[in-house]
Amino acid sequence: MEKYKCKCGWVYDPAKGDPKANIKPGTPFEELPESYKCPECGEGKSAFTKCDKKDCK
């Protein structure tokens, strides 16, 4: 599963999910609800871009 990076720099890692938003580990970014917001800056899903392995750690 691919990681996605918000424009603020926060990375959504599907292996970890987002416990603060009750997103379980193993949830692909594509399956996040449209209402999903970055836990760091509050931007929506449109602020995220798929990142390559060297860009997202």
C-alpha cells in the first residue's frame, strides 16, 4: 500500500492508519472517507499526494 503526504509534510501510512481519526491499520488511502482531514493541519484529502519511497519515511 502506498503512503500519501499532505502538503504540510505529514505522511499517512496505511500500515499504521490514523488512530486519532479511528482509521484502522491496513486502511488504504483510497478507502478513507471523503471527509478525512490531515491530523496536523486540517486539510482535506485533496491536499495529499502519493509519495515515492525516498520522499516518505
